[in-house]
Amino acid sequence: MLISHTPKPFKDRWRTPIEVFRALDAEFNFKLDAAADKNNALCKAFLTEQQDALTCDWNSNGAIFCNAPYSKIMPWVKKAAEQCRKQNQTIVMLLPSDTSTAWFYEGLNTADEIRFITEGRLSFVSAETGEQGISGNSKGSVLFIWRPLEREMCRMTHIRKKELLPLTIGCST
């Protein structure tokens, strides 16, 4: 059993590594971070806990990024599917890779693509210290991608961690 040493107030506030965000931003051109605060937002426009992204619309003039709180993933997966249709925007959500969960099955039935990040775990950035975690993530990571188009089935793809990170060279975000 893995035991977390992260204090409760910071458990859901880990930031996506900037190099990972930059690589994804180069592909999707994000305009909104749907789960952020002033200390970890990765887009100029972002929704805070006080704005409650689970109850408001994710208004955006472009793709939406979301590193959802891992303590309650299912409502975020459902909201992303809803907002993709409603906003007619692509939504990319970074989640732990756990195919045994109900939220994974929900995403499988609503997302256009599930992209596994293989051959390594991401080291997220601590909201408490601003430092990249040294003990590592307890699971691999996966991207759920909802696109505003009709789909027949969810595509499963993968990218190696070492292939994702070099994509950031030359990015200015």
C-alpha cells in the first residue's frame, strides 16, 4: 500500500509539469485551464475552486486543459463530456492511468481518444513548495481527449514519456 505524505490541503493541487503542458499546448492550443488557482494555472484564463468548475460552464474560445483533482475524478469526467458538446471545444484531461475504475469506463464511453503516457511516470509540481515531486507519482498517467465531433468508438493511443518531453524544445509558453 502506498502512503502519501502530502498534507490534505495540497493533495488535489499538484500542477502538471510545465514541459508536459507545453507539449500538449503545442498540439491543442489551450485557452482555458478548468481546474486551477492563481499559483498553478497554466493558461491565462482559468477556473478556480471558488468558481466551481463542476457547476459552471467552461466558456472558452479554444481548447480546454484540465488536470482534475484526483480525489473526485468521476464528476470531472462527466463535466468534460458535457462541456465538450456544449462549448463545441476540445477538452484534454490529465488523469491517473487506472482502467479498473468507473470513471475510466465513463471516459471510455464519452471521449474521442484515450492516450496513455508510457515508459515512465510524470513528476507533478507541489503546490506547497513549487518544487517537482521527487518521490514520483504512484501511477502512470493518461490523457482523455474529448473532441466536438461524432465518434463511433474511442481510440486508444500512446506516447512514450521520453517522446512527449522533447516536444517542448523551442516552446515559449
